[in-house]
Amino acid sequence: MVATSKAPGTTQDIDTPEAGRVALKFFFGLMEHWGCSVDQQRLLLGSISATTFYKYKRLPNVRLPHDTLERISYLMGIHKALSIIFSNHRERAYGWVNSPNSAPPFNGRSALDYMLAGRVVDIADVRRYLDGVRG
């Protein structure tokens, strides 16, 4: 058996309570820019309960479940890609997720509607699409 260790402060420390607070702060800031409702936010976080949602809104130092961290990580990637694609048009970067899109996989729906199917893979698909567009 091989023992592995990680140094404090490395990028592997994503399951710390402080990392959870930072991830939630990013998430709620992005949701404000995207104009997402509470129900949409709860779906994007993995259909979490209202109690958990409002606990998270207080931005506690909390160790987030892996699924929640994965979802927020994909949303960070989407935000980064949109910031690059629309580098001179901040409002377009934030508005893109709500705009109808005829490209596959959206087929006329907005990226947000696509992600609201609730599965991690739907959020990942949007990130992959934008990574492809970005090149």
C-alpha cells in the first residue's frame, strides 16, 4: 500500500470548510449575475433542501459534499469560459446562459434551461461546449 500525503495549502485541500465557504460565495455571486431564482439555485446545487440552501446562503465554513463541489467547479469553468469569450462585454458573458441557443446540445433552449435538468452531466455538457467554442 502506497501512502500519499498532501501538503497544507495545496490545491488538493478542496474538501476543507474554508474551501466550502469560498465555493458557496462564488456560487451565490454568480447566481445573482445570472438572475437565478432560489428554486433554480437549489436545482443547480443538486436539488438540495430549502433548509440546506438557506444554511449555505449564510456562507458558513462547511465541508461540502463532493457532488456539490463538482457542480460548483463546472459552474466556475462556465463562468471562466464566458469571461474569456466575451472579454470585452461583461454583460453579454452573464446574459449568455439565459439566451436561446440553436447549437447542439441546446436545440433552441438556453444553457440555463439545459442545466436545470438537474444532472451534473448537464452542467458538464455546457462547460464542454464552451471549452470547444473557446478553443
